[in-house]
Amino acid sequence: MSMKLTPNFVELPTEILYCILDQLNTQDILLSLRNVCTHFYAITNTYNRYKIHFTSTSSKSDIHRVCRMIKPENVISFFLISTCTGLDGIELFLSLIDISQFTRLNLLNLFNISPCGLNKILQHITTNSMHMPLSLKITFSDSNNDDTIKLLLSAIAQSRIRKLFLEYISDKIYQILCSSQFTLEALTIHHCTHKQLCNILDHLPNLQSFSSNYYMMNTDDQIVLPKSCKQLTSLTLRSCTMLMDQLESLLSLTTSLVYLHLVCYFSTFDFLQHLSKWERFICDKLPSLKYFKFYVHITDYPYEKIKDIEHIINSFRTSFWVEQKLWYVACKYIKNSTRTDIALYSPSDSSIDFPDGLLPGILSCSTVTTKSDDLGNSRITWSARLNVSKMIDAINSNQLSQPTQQIVNNVTHLALDIDWPIDSFDFLSTLVDFSKLTEIWLFLSHHHYFDSITMEMLLNLARNVRTIGISYDDDSTQITADMCSVLCRQIEQLKVKTMDFGSMKLILESVKNMSSVAFVSHRGSASSWTDMIKWLDQTGRAFSQSNDYRSLQLRKTVLPYGLSLNSELLMYIQRLLIRQEAERRAQQSIEIDIDEDIFLLSSSIVIKYFLSVDVNLDFDVYMLNLT
């Protein structure tokens, strides 16, 4: 089949081109794309979402050209970064523009700008009309400069700034914020005490969003509360420690809260227990809450008590959390030579990145609640990664006590860091129930040889394992033919961390009968799949690539028995695919020229395409055609 397709990038609708420009920086748009053709020249003139990003080391010629080409009314944000090594670039930019002409500016991100440059910008904000609410993010070291503080607060008072982000807040700024009725709608500051937060909420009646990266609660027994904070809809608090009684007292007043994000870096088991009972608290005190994220971290938690965490996790597996709110909770436990950590947190989704989500060390475990959980079953499935030799060394040096039972129940995914010769899995069987395993990953050092006899010994213990992953600490693979023979007896899916072209071809030739083979790149690898994809295309092998381009997966395509015997049916499928492709492209008004002789492909290629597009064949019509 030959197809005549005309590139239509230039003919894309303006709205789509604008979306593409949103992903490019201003210099690339104005200094490169603009010169491609007259159409792009016109598009760059009308595009009105420019984001200017300059640093003190930006090219002076680029700054001159951008300032000459760009229309101020088409700019929506400034991101200006100065360094200690020089201020020439930023000072030059500010000298070339009249900021009062940037009438659609809605974001100013200023990092370490000189007092002179910062004052110039704030002066313009204060004295000139702004048609849009402005967000201002400032990071500067001299937060006690009286002139800067005066201009900043003047701009806030005149309603020029609705959202304010201050990396460092001085006592002077805090005192003025809490002494005037400003119209700020969002405030983000680096640090504040609980008492300061209450004063801010009392004196900023329009404040809807507040965030602090270092929130310090009162250490005494006195609970200080704001008079009212019903207007608050978003709250983010990150703290080293949190007191549950103060936190609940504060949140009880935020009845309009829609978004809540809590981070506690040094918490206690009692805090976790109380948090796990928040279902009733949220229903009663926070009825509007739609988004709830948290991260609670405990240090020096003994691994012998990790099973106690399961009771807390089960509290987050009710219909309220996983079905009504879709708030999933993940737990991660890490034990290494220096410390023990456990964390409960809100994951980005209800999946665990196994095995990469588990860090190497003595032991790490993870689990996550999901919507598919059997809520009537209290058993939690875990993923675990451990290094048996390091664990034995830790026990012998009294860093760990000898385990008398399995560390966690129901481990289904196990990763083993292997850097010692294996002649027995007896000790490992005291830690993990092999009968419950469904997937095993082996992380092998390049100097350790994991032979087929050891693999067979492992699979004899883990009879239910259908997926094996193998990774060496370099990109080479040492999977022998004997090893592949052992794997093919039980394993349905093989995953190998490698991007070595020769190794991948050798593996595919050795496991022809395996249902699925996946190749995964090492994190940070700069290699690509180009050579492998080219070879797969040439050999007619069906494959898919993950969305993040980190893996290639090949599945065995089995030709249906009826098709393998009936050449006329196979020919019918070929003709049907030709007709369906022609109709599809005709509906899309794409010029095509299909040569049927060229399109008469081999049966394996046709079936691969047939399965990939999920064609609905009308076999009744086929039978009528035969008769």
C-alpha cells in the first residue's frame, strides 16, 4: 500500500498552533519560528500568551531583539532571574521596556532582583493601571529594605496584586500585613508560626488560599485560633511537627475548605492513628473538601512493628476514602544501615512503581489502597525489596533483631538485591511466603553469576510466579540459554532492564515461546530504542512502547487456528482491511493511493494489524461471499 500524504503543519488551525507555542520559550518563537514563513510570521504577531524568561547572563543581543519584536500587550508573564555574578541582563531588559505598556501581565516571578530593579517594577505596578489581577512571586535577600517594603505594600493596598508569593518574609512585612485590611486573595510564605497564621487570617478577610512551607505550631498547651476563616478554600501547611488538637481546632473553622494539603516530616504513630479516624471529622467539619493530600513521616520505626501499620491502612480502605472521595493512601517503609523510616502519603494515582519505587537497602516495603480493593477483606497486599546479605549482617551486628515471623503478610511482588552466592533460600522463606508471590525482580551485581540451577530452585519455591524481572547494575545482560529454558517452563512475562541491542536480540531468540517480553531502560539512561525498533519493524514483530518511552513490550501473537487453515478467509481479511482503510481515509479527506498487490501482506503481518485495530469482521458476509 502506498499513500500520498501532504504535510499539513502549516495549515493547522490557529488555536492548535497557539497551543504548540505555549510549549516553546519566547526566544525560540521570535528568533526562530517567526522566520520560517509568512504564515508563522503573522501567527507570532497575533499570539498573545508570551512568557518572557531572562536571566542576568542572557544574551544582550537576544534581549534587544525580543524587546524590539514583541508587542507588550501580548505578554502575560515575566520570569526574571539574577545571580550574584552579574545583573547586566536584567538591568538591560528593564531599561529597554516600559512596564506600564504590559497591560495583560498577570504573573511576575522575580528571583534575586536587585533592589533598584525590584523597586522600578513595583513603582510601575503602583502608579499604573493594570487591567488584570496580578500574581507576584518574589525571592530576595534584603527583605528589610524600607523602600522595597513600602512599594510592595502600596501595590498590595491598591489592589494591583491579588496573589503574593514571598520566599522570605521579614518581621516588618508580617507586621504590616497584620495591621492593614488588604484585598489579597492568595498568600504563600516560606515560614510562619501558628499564631502568625491566625493573625494573617484575621486581617486578610478576602484571603481564599494560604500556603506555608515551614509552619510552626505552638509548643505550649494554649490553643490560639483565628476569629474567622470561613472564606478560606485552600490551605497548605508543611511542618516538622504537628499537634493534632491544634490542627483539628484550626480546621474546624475552615468550613469552606475545598483543598487541603498537610505535610508532617517528623510525626508519631499516635498522630497517624488519629488521622486514620478522620472520616467522621471530614464529614462533620469539612463538608466541602474535594481534594485532600497528606504526607506523614515517622523515623526510627521498628520493622518488627510494621504489621501494626496495616490496621491504620485498613482505615483508609473504606468506601468513603476509595469510592466516594477517590482519596488513595500509600505506605512506604524503608530500613537501611543508618535509619528506619515509614511514611503514609497521598500518591499521584493508585499504583506503586514496582520495583523502581522501592529503594535499595536492607528492606523496603510499599502498599497502596485502590478502588478495586475488596473492602470486606482486611488483607493488604505488599511489594517488598530486600537485600538478604545486608539483613543478615545487620542481625549479626545487632542492628536488627532476628525475625521470628514474616515481616509483612501477603507480599505479592518481591525484588531481591543479590550480591552474594546463593545456595539456599531458607532464611528468605522465613521473611516472605513464597506461595503468595506473583512477580519477582532480581537486581544482580555484575560480578555475581545467577545460574539456571539457582533460578530453578527459586521458581520451585514460588510456584505462582508468572512474571520475572532481571536487572544487572550495568547495561549488559548475562541470561544464558539454560536460564531461558528454565524461565519458559513457568514464566509468562519476562522483563529485562537493558537497552543493549545485542542482548535484546539474543533474549528474544531464546524465549520464542514466552507470551510477553519487555525491555526497560535504566533511569537516567541516555540511550534510545531506535536500533531495536528498526530491527523489530524489519522482522515483522509486533511491539508497543510505553508513554514515557522507558520500555518496549513484545507480545506473542498467536494466529487463530481457523485462519491458519483457511487461506480464503485470510484473503478476505486482507481485502476487508484495504476497503476499511480506504473508507477511513476518504472520510478524513486524505488523498490516498492503495495498491492492492503491494498490500497483500504475509498472514502474520495482517493478523498483527487486524488485532491492533480491533476490526469487527462480519463472518456472515464472508460466508455468503463464498457461496
